[in-house]
Amino acid sequence: MLIPKFINFLTHCRCISSTTAGITKIHRNIYARSYNPTVVVLPDGSSFNIRYHEPRRIIRLPLDLNTLSEEERKVRLDRRKPKKKIRVYEEVEDSFSSQKYIKMLKKK
């Protein structure tokens, strides 16, 4: 009689593990600081809230370049490259002649 009651007790016992904490709430009274809500935005535009250990508001996951077409991939890679700076060179016409001032430098 004792054995069937013990087996029945085992089947009704709740098994708490790390996986149940991921599905439901955290079953600890004291736990490390987590910042809630942090929004995770997937490349397709969908989003969901998570707990995060750093104070972030939005985490945006990168886009997989292998799923893009060749044109879109080229445009995205060109945006990542640094932009070239435009240099403007001004030519100054100089009519300075040092020969005019040499006579002032000669010692008498």
C-alpha cells in the first residue's frame, strides 16, 4: 500500500529546473539585476521583450546577408564602407617677387 502512494506522489511532484524558469517567471526571491523591458528587434521587423543584464532599451539583431539579393547586398556593403572626403584645392595666383625686397636686405 505504501508503494502505490509513493509512486502517485512522484507523478504529482513538480520538477523545477532552469528550463521552467525560462518559460515562466524566475523562481527566486533574490536574483541579479535585470533590466526589463528590453526590446529585441529581429531582421524581419518583429520584436519581443526580454530581460537583459545591461540597461539597454532596444537590441537590433543583424540582417543575414546571405538571404538578400545581389543588388541589396551590394547596397548594404557600400553603406558600411567609410565615405570618401571631398578635397577642394584652391590655386592662389601669387605675384610676389622676392627680387624687389633683396635690395632692402643688403647691408650698406
